Amino acid sequence: MARRKSRRRAASFNGKWALVVEPGRVRAGAWTAGVFAALTEMGITIASFNFAIGVSSGAACLLYYVTKQLRRGLVIWRRHLGGSKLVRWWNPILLRPFLDLHYLFEHVFTKAAPLNHKRVVRATTKFEIVVTNIRTGCAEYVNVTPENCLRVAKASAALRPFFWGPVRWNGGSYLDGGFSDILPIQHAIDHGYKNILAITVEPIGTRATPHSRLLARILFPFSRNMRHAFLTSHERYNRAMETIEHPPEGVTIVAIRPQQELGLNGFETRQEKIDETMAEAKREALRIITGERLRSRLPNVKKIRNGKRR
């Protein structure tokens, strides 16, 4: 009897799903990379989503997931960001930015682990990156193309005071998207997505506290709108966390988040800590996606036992 040939298919979600990725500097990037490793291992590619949106370090990780170059993206976290490569404590003394985004985007993303820009346009998923317009202090949700992907991702990660910025693009000046919409859950809901997979780096119950007005004056001495965005950013973040934990009627939100505070800071330089966070994120993602609560919502996902697909 002839055996039927089986074709491997990427897992897909029921209905229209959005993927939302939170920023959080090196800490969140390592967590997100580990989650993407788990999704990819289970056959869940970017084609499983109708819409994807990222902010800052989350957007940078999302670029390699969208272009189906995750293996190359994981190499970045394992080889190119530890030590003093990205975070350089002595740079301010040399009148250089503490966070070396030029190294990340002009060297790592273009030479050491080059991003295939052309694959951005091949993806059927609508892909946006959040940036903050320094003139208005408002979020702009930029549709990502092969031509703008690196420039927009760099702007989304331009976190003052660690990177002086702003990044100039398309006639405007932009800073980190987290200043204006750090976790764009509501943006996805407003665009009709009732099923959302959120990758966030904070455990349940986390809430942000207000920033200092003095710090706002120091960071944005000439921009009243940016000072307002900075001083109210915690309110937008807390609303997003409330929405994740208590979704509106008719909206399903699945959050892949740590069960407790991660054991590394936002600008971690120890490679072993980065590796540990990626491994923890992968384990947690496998647990959540393959759990009983999600099994009926995620058809065609391979069951995983002891880290291996069955």
C-alpha cells in the first residue's frame, strides 16, 4: 500500500490575529528572541498572523521573524550584543551615546548578520513599527517596507538619554516609539483585530510609575510635546497592561510573559544572562502555546515534549 505523502504546513490561528511586541531594551529583546525561537520551532511563522507591530527592541527582533531569518537573528543575541558591543558604559566620557545603535544597525544588521530587506515585501502580514514624532510627541505607526525598515527600526529604538538622537527619516525627526505607545494593544484592537498574541517582558500585575518632571525638562528642554508624552507614558502603558489582563468583551489576548521579574536589567551586558533569558522565554512560550487553554485556538501546532516536537 502506497504511503500518503504528508506536507508540512505552518501553523495558523483561527480568525484574524495580531502580534504585538513590547520593547524593553536588551532585556525585552532577549525575551522576545526566545519566544520567537519557540514559535518557529512549533511551525508558527509570521504567515500565521494578519498583522504585526513592534516597538524599539521588539521591532528589531520582529524584523528577523518577519523576514524568516530567525536563526540569523538569534546569532545576533548570542554573539554580537554581549560585553561592550552594544552597551558601552564609557562612551559618555568620550562624548558618544551610551547605546551604540550605529553599531547595531550599520554593522550588525547590514554586515555581521545582514537582514534580507526584500523579504519584508514578500510577507503577506501587515507590519508596522511605532516611532515618536519629536515635533508632536505623538505616535506614528509606520508601514514597514524594504526601503525604510532599518531606518524606522533605528528611530523606534532611539531612547533618550541613552541614544542622543533623534533619527531623521522622511522629512521628520523621530525618537523611541515607547515614549508615545510602548505597548500598542489598543492600536491593534482599533484596527479590528479581536485575537491578539502579545509578547511582553513584565509579569502579571506590573504597573509603571510616573517619570520625574525634572528629568523631562532635562531630556526635552525645547519640546513641550515630548515632555508631555514622556510624563504621560506610564498612563498609556498601564492602560495596555489592564487591557491584556482584562480584555474588552469579544477580544481574546494571549500574553507570553515571564511568571516573575527577570533576573537581568535593561542594559545587560553579561552574555550568560542574555542566554539564560532567551532559554527561559522559549520554555515559557512552549508552555503557554501548547497548554490546554490554547490548544483549540492554535490548530496544527505540534505538541512538544521535553523541548522536542513530536
